[in-house]
Amino acid sequence: MNKYTDYFGIDISKDSFDVINLQGKHFLFQNDKNGFSEFLKIIPKGSLCVMEVTGIYHLHLANFLHLKNIAVSVVNPLRIKRFSQMHLRRNKTDKADAKMISLYAQTQDVDLWTPPHEILDRCKDIYQVMEQYVNIKKSLNNKLVSLKYKKSEDFLIDNISNQIQLVTEAIEELELELIDLIKGYNLTLFSNLKSIVGIGNRTAILLIITTNGFKHFENAKQLSSYFGFAPTELSSGKSIRGSRKISKMGNPLVREKLYMCSLQAFRSNKACSELYQRLIAKGKPKKLALIAVANKLLKIAYAIAKSGLPYDPEYKSVRIIS
């Protein structure tokens, strides 16, 4: 028995969105305020609207429906893809996608979507721009090293050096803005995360942004799985014996930042150092041990966020979450 009066599967793009309802009827609307208003007219009370995460294109419609008290779910596209494969779908059109999303909503349990906090939404945009500048700086630094090695002309070296300085200043300015915003959102959480040996400003901010302040996770294992740290194993019968690896299905930037944090944590953080040494003593590769340390940092961050207390390296109960 259906929980909702109607199920609207929505396949959304930059300019328009296709909709399929429970009865299989197809609608096409413009992805703007006029299209949203037209769509609202056909939604019965007690309906559920389901769409995929599509960069930024789904956000305006999701926000509009949420403000109109319409139940909204925003699902991972990979879930829809796997669901479609299970049903042996052959056609790949916007209409077919919307139909599959509607069917998914009718047969699967989906979480209702709520918009991110306004401050976290602003922080996300700023952080993305900052990361672009960080990558540009890395590229410029690499080029500078190459030119100096080749003993290229001074004006070219000076030009790149000046660009590096400008990008560095932009990064520092954005980071200060992020810190101010995050402090306004939750100063205690930010300070407590930074108290974890190995986690700095940028990683603490990124964790808060990407977890929506750690609000939607029931335990540390969920968080670990969400960011792709959960181990997976490929084995079947006698012929397939793959090694255990992390799934890498979550945000790659979070994994990258935590891995970089692990390079300091395995030396300076007592709990992380013990874990690292224990794995190395068992003959595990150093990279695997560092990934385990990164996962440990994530689980400690979850415990800190839920407890509301700063990190205590001597608090033995932290071992429970590892």
C-alpha cells in the first residue's frame, strides 16, 4: 500500500524538467519559477516528489517544493542507475528517467530532503572556489619549479611568482571568510573539531559543510560509509579473490583532506599513532595504515560532534568508535 497519494518522478536539467506521476502520465515544465508554479497545480495533497542530485539544477525546484510543504526526496543518481539496471531498462531518455525515478520512489524507502542551512550553503560555494584556487596554486608552483630548473627568463619566473602571490592572498581571504561564517553557525563544533590533533581549519570546515553539521547520521559507521571509507570485498567461489578496499563512493575531497591529516595524526595523535603502529606490525602497507588513520579521525570527529566536548586524547571510550 502506497504511503503517499501520488509519486512524482522528476528528471531535471538546466532548462526544463520531465515529470511522471503514479499513473504514468508525463509532464514537461520549464526549470524556472513559472514552471514551478505550473507543476504545483497538478500536485495533489500528500504527494511525494523525487529527483536526483544534479549539480545545482535541482536545488531551486527542491527549495520551492519544500517551502510549499510538499514532501521532497533528493536521491543519489547511482541508486537510480542500479535500480534501472535491476529492471533491465534499455531506453535512456528524460521521460524514461523520470518514470524510473517515480517507480523507485514507489518501491523503496527514501529520506525526505530538507534544505541546507543558509550559512552552510554559502560556505560550500566559498570552499569550492577556494579549492579551485588551491589547485591553481599547485599547478603554478609546479611550473615555477620547472622554469627555475631550466633557468628560464627572469621575467617569466617573476610573472608566475606574482600570480602565486595573488592566488595565495585570495585563498587566505576566502579561508578567513569561511572561518567567520562557520563560527557564526556553530563555534563550539568548529573549536571542538580543531581540538583533534591532526585536523586543521579547512578540514574542520569541510566536515561541517559536507555533513550538515553532523545532523543526519545515526552512528560513525554510517558516516564512514557515506564518505567511502567503508571496506568492500570482492570474492566469489574459488576463482574470485579480490583484496579488501575502501568503497570510494563518497566525497573524494573529504577523503583527500583526511588522508593528508593522517600524515600528521599518525605521528602526533596518540590514538592514531597506536592504530598505525599496530597495523604496520601486522605487515599492512603504510598507505593502508594511513587510510585507517584517516577513517579513525573521521570517527573521532563524529564522537566529538555528538558529545559536544573537545577532544581528550586520554579518553579511553574513544576506542569504542574505532
